[in-house]
Amino acid sequence: MSRPLSDYEKRKQISVRGLAGVENVSDLKKNFNRHLHFTLVKDRNVQYYYEKDPKRIYYLSLEFYMGRTLQNTMVNLGLQNACDEATYQLGLDMEELQEIEEDAGLGNGGLGAPACFLDSMATLGLAAYGYGIRYEFGIFNQKISGGWQVEEADDWLRYGNPWEKARPEYMIPVHFYGHVDHGPDGTKWIDTQVVLALPYDTPVPGYRNNTVNTMRLWSARAPNEFNLKDFNVGGYIQAVLDRNLAENISRVLYPNDNFFEGKELRLKQEYFVVAATLQDIIRRFKSSKFGSRDPVRTSFDAFPDKVAIQLNDTHPSLAIPELMRVLVDTEKLDWDKAWEITVKTCAYTNHTVLPEALERWPIHLLETLLPRHLEIIYEINQRFLDKVYAMFPGDHDRLRRMSLVEEGSIKRINMAHLCIVGSHAVNGVARIHSDILKKTVFKDFYEFEPHKFQNKTNGITPRRWLVLCNPGLAEVIAERIGEEYISDLDHLKKLLAFVNDEGFIRDVAKVKQENKLKFSAYLEKEYKVKINPNSLFDVQVKRIHEYKRQLLNCLHVITLYNRIKREPNQHFVPRTIMIGGKAAPGYHMAKMIIKLITAIGDIVNNDPVIGDRLKMIFLENYRVSLAEKVIPAADLSEQISTAGTEASGTGNMKFMLNGALTIGTMDGANVEMAEEAGEDNFFIFGMRVEDVEEMDKKGYCAKDYYDRIPELKQVIDQLSSGYFSPKQPQLFKDIVNMLMNHDRFKVFADYEAYIKCQEDVSALYKNTKEWTKKVIINIATSGKFSSDRTIAQYAREIWGVEPTHHKIPAPDDPRDFVGGGGVKKLKGVNVPLPLPP
């Protein structure tokens, strides 16, 4: 019998046999090179960009909802199989490792697109940077307690973040408060309070093209001299404690989606990210191509040819006055030249038409916090209104409507107006949304400068939202049409040739069933609800908001429940309805809606007459990593906002790509999805935008529907009488009162059409083959909704750069560098010498 191995020998055996066994040794060397490349590639990309000096794209956003990074990185680097095998041979389970990683929840959901965009910008070889805030606490974790949402702090950095690298050498001062001095040698902003912005860099790898871009997030730090004016002991201790006040700027993400809350801390966050980013952009512009930190470029004439700044919503709108401040006050350009540069450089993406979401900052806040910027905004406004008046003489009402300054009991600055005036391009995020902007919200501005207005329909990255989250489906597709679709999603159209292919129909249905079984097991484990995996998985996951009409979904569930109770021996297509999403902590109605969903679930899921024919589940703490599990398992995607309220949506696209059929209104990107797939392959219902406008004119009366539709009346009466809240009969009176008396989103007006459309869904679901054919058509026609297409359009039509599929040479390909860097050999591996990013 052989002697037991010592710990040292075991470790040695694992390290040698476990790794070398992954693939042959030369492959391992190659993979090590790739690993080293990824670790150091930032510098290599930097070097590549310094050499080529391409136009840089700067994507400014206060939100980057990134989710987890490990699996996405392995997919994009082509290392997933090797890593799976290596960890397996080391006795580890890759899936377990992936589940340990925290989501980077640095966004609300509604602004989820930037994460996909960064992936696409790297995949398309653009020299692009994402800039935002490194929130210590991201979007809150949602716990459901007694059916109510409870918020818990998201301490996502508790165990550190292995993907980021602090760059203290690029720390930047940001100024607040103070006052403005107009002296003989120009304007100075003086006696300010300083907060330092410390950058953290996260690599963003493109899909198998050796490009790795950077997401740079700023963290607030107090300077060492912060408040240390007093030298008595008590003052010193207090001064050190007060450092927290400065550092609070990057402490927490504001959890409001589609709602403006004019808080000073939020305004500080907005200026903080903008001021730090612009200093960084200008430093890089000045020193670029020269591989040195000494300012070399002194002329700003070429700035718009080398820099594009995309403002993601109005949150970074202060970039416009800040760039003007730097150009005029610091760089001493004259106003007209500075303004020309600013407008050519900046572009603005609008994300919402809801009036309560538009940012309108009180003047008294700006006056205190950013006095110089307020002066600049006034000057921008005056010059702009002079131009408007020249084109529309005598039209004072138009001047009032278009002014950046809103008069009233509290004077405010309209940040959307600032963005439009200070940008060369303004875009909505779906065709219908962009049309609404031109026809209504920004009609005056469209009439004044029609050339500025564009559409860029949102998209999603097929790497995360297919290859990563649904490997079974990705594989079945690749077996038929190859793998090119992963970086060119239009290739999915080739699947139309397989719509009637029995084998393909079977394979697609089988993958969906496996995903459902896997998700069912997850639900049983997490929610202790036993569900029927053969039921129709009917899913609505998104922020909880009245305009998204989770209430319409609830009315349908209660209607189904009543029908089964009324005729328990009838055959019903079994359904599991899942609703998930977070409510803003201060949004009373949204929190009531969550309570209603859980209350309906309590009754429905425990009624023996219902059995497993109907289940309702609230998916707690919906986030990116949960989306990656539920979307591949969904049969039906609920996209039921009132027409004209959802700017685009991206969840709708994720479901389409993953083989769910959509029930939806003609709103947001649904319109274009139905156009691509064909309306026959979509469950469309309800009012169109024109119908809603018509109804607004003549008035919406909920009671008319209540009186006319018996099933609707029954549902509302049940809510009123406490059927779903027997211990608190009055619990849902606020919801009933809103629905009956002041429902801006006209739930009852679409109730009948929705119920009828859901009957069509059930009828089709009985025929697995016909259902799956429609699924295949939807997958095959979802190519348009790749963020690669979106970003290619931004690049060509707004930023003036051409995407490329050129592959940067791998680190082990010998090549010579010019201009400031160099390559040193490190035992057979080419390691680029670091250069400033």
C-alpha cells in the first residue's frame, strides 16, 4: 500500500497535474499569455491608442448596471471551457464560484443600457471609456417581509472587488461652493471647497478581439487639509470625523428610476463625475500620441475631432457648462470658439418622456454649490434665446417655453433644455420614442434645429444575454448556423430556414424545458413554492412603476383565479405568473403594488381548488444575476406599459432573443420588435399612442369600464372588500381609489383587450409545435436588437468614427511600438511598458 501524500506533495500534484491536464502545455502557455495580456492589456491598449491617436468616445453616465464580471470576461476572452475544465480538475465547481460574486448594482435598471454599450464598444474596436461613480452602496437589496418590500444596504464591496484597480496617481481635485471673482485678468472661481476624485479602473474586454477598454469610476476622498483649520484637540478630532461629509458624495446610488428628487447631494454627485471626467479627458487630449504626461497639444481646434462626449440622460448635463468654464476661464478661449467646440463635442441621449422624471434644478441650489456654472448657464440661455427670437420675432410664449430658466415660485434650470442647446445631436432610444420627442416634449426645439434630432433604438449584448445566460440555446443555434452570430447578430436570420425543421423545433423546445426545470428547482429552493414546470411561465420583471402597469397583470391573475373557481372542472392552461422588480423607497403606490402581488399569491397559491393550474410568485431582489436565470426560462414576456410611456425597454429584447413570446402594447421598442418578427408572431393588444392622445382629449372615465365589464367589476370589488387581505379589509383602498379616480395610465381601458389577448396566448400554448415555430421566428428576427448595431449607429451618425473588426495583435505576437513606450521580454512573453492611460 502506498504511503499517504504529504500536504506539500498534494499541492504540487494539484498544481502540476490539475493545470497541465487542462490542455497540452503549449496551449497552457498560450492561455497564460492571454491571462497576462488581460492583466496588462490595459497598458497595451493604451499604448495602441496613443500610437494610433483615434478619436476617443467618452460615455458619461451616473449609472452602470454591470452585474457580475467573471463569466462575461471568460466568454469574451474565449477561456470559458478551459477555466471550467481547470477548476473541475482542481475539485472546484465553476458555477458555485460564479454564484459567490456580488452583482455590481450601480444602476436602477432603467439605465441598464450602458453596461451593454461598453461591451459593444470594446467588441467594435472603438477607443471608448465609460465614466461614472464608484458607489460604495449600489441599488438596495430588496427583502420581502410580510409581503412588503424592505430595503437593505447593498454592501457590494464588503469583500473587495477583484476587477478594479485604484489609480491614485490620477487623483483629481473637484471644487464646490465659493464665489466668482471678475478681475482684469479674467474670471476666477475662488474660495472653493475641494473634494478629491480617486479613479478606479475596470477592464472591459471586447469579444475575442484583444481589445480591452476601461470603465473608470470615481470615488470621493477628502483632502488631507480638509477642515483642519482649528488646532485645539476637539476641533482636530471633529475635523477628521467631518472628512466623511466629503466622502459621502460617492457613498450611495439614488434609487429613483423615472423620478427627479432635487437633493443637494445628488447635484454634487452629478457635478463630481462631470468635473473629474472632463479634467481627465482634457489631460488625455493634451498628451495623447506623445506617450508623456507633459501637455503637448496646446490648441483646442482639434478637440471635437479627437473627443466625443455622450451624455446618458440629463444627469451628466453639467458637462456642458463645465467644459465652457474650462475652455473660457482656464484655457482663455473666447466664448464663441469655446461654444463651437462644446456643441461639436457633446451629444445627448434622452431616456424618458415622463414629466416627473425631467431634471429641473432650483436656482438657489446651483447658486450656492456652483456659482460660476449658473453664470455660464445664464449666458448660454441669453445667447440661445436671442437666436430663437431672431427666427421667431414677437413669439414671446415660445421664448418662455424654450428658456433654460423656468420662472415660477421657485426658479429652476431645465437640464434637458441645456442638453439640447449644448449638443450637436439629440436622440431617443426607440423610433416611437424619438418621434414623440419631436412631436411633443421637445417640439419647439425640433422646429428650431431639426438637424439635431435622431433615433438610436436600444440594444442588448448577445454575449451576456445569450451565450452566457443561455448556453443551451446558443449551442443549438451554433450547430445550425455557426458561431458568427455572436459578433454579428443579423446572422440569426439564417434560422428562418429551420422554422419547419422538426429536429430544430424539438431542440429549441427541449432547451426551453431544461431551462424551466432548472429555474423551477431554483424557485423551490429560494421561495419554497412548488411549481409545475409544464405550466406556461408568464414573466414580468422590471422596476415597479404605475406606467409599467404591473396592476394590469394583477387584474388578469385575479380574473384567471375567478374563472377557475367558477368552473373548477374546466380545462385551463396552467400558468405560473412571476413578477419581479424593485420599488423606489419613497414611492408609496409602487410599494402597495408589491404588497398586492404577494397578497394575491398568498390566496391563489394556497387554494386547493386551484392546485397547480395557477401560481403567482413575486421574485425577490430582481437584479442582473437573477435576470440571467429567469429570462432563459420564460415562455411569455409581459411588456404592457401604456402606449407612449416606455422609452424603449431592453428586457423586452432579452426575452425575445431567449425564446419567449411577447404580449405587449405598441410602445417603446415593442413596435420595432413586432415589425421585425411580424405581428402574427407577437401578441399585440390595447390602445396605440393616437388612441391614448384621443382619450386624453375627451377624458378617461374608469367607472364606465367598471360598470360595463362584469369580470372587471368583480375583481375591483374583491380588492375593495378585502378578499385578498382578510385581516385588513381596507388594505388596498389606495390602489382601488387610484384605479377608479386618478389613473394616469388607464389600466381599465386596456383590460378587455388584454384578457382577450391572454386567451389567445393560452390557446397557442396548447400547441407546442406551433408555439415553438413562433419562438424560432422571434429568435431569428431579433438581430436588430444587438447593442453592436446600436453602437455602430452612434459611432457613424453621432461620434463620426468607424467601427472595426480589426484584431489588436495578441501579447505574444512580436511587434514594434513607436512613440514613448516599448516592449520588454519577460521570459518569452512580450510585456508592454506601462504608459499613462
